[in-house]
Amino acid sequence: MLDATGTEPKAKDEVHGWIELREQIKDDQRQGHRQNKSLTHMNQLSIVRNFATLRIKGMRHMATSKAVTRQ
């Protein structure tokens, strides 16, 4: 099956938890600020980081999605 870019999806060797994901996003945000990434890109990282933070706090997927949408 092809993804949106038209390439085959790559299999992930490891699955990381929400805490690792949030730390990676924080690093990506720092790097994005240094590289003057677009506001859209930075907003997308913030949305994913907020989702990860709420999941770490124990919210379920749907409740988390609704909370992020309200933000």
C-alpha cells in the first residue's frame, strides 16, 4: 500500500512510548526555531506535543483528541 507521498511505508524497528515521543518533539521544536521553520510546521509540532502530554497524563485517545481540538 502506498502512503500519501506515493512511496512504500517504512517498517519501524522500534516503537517508543509517549514520553520519548514528547522529548523528540521538544528537540524538533528547538531545532525548528534555530532553523526558522515555518509557523505552520511549528504549530504542527505543538499540536502533536500537546497530544503526547495529555496521553502521558492518562487521557484516552478520543478525549485527548477533543481536548487538543479545543486548544
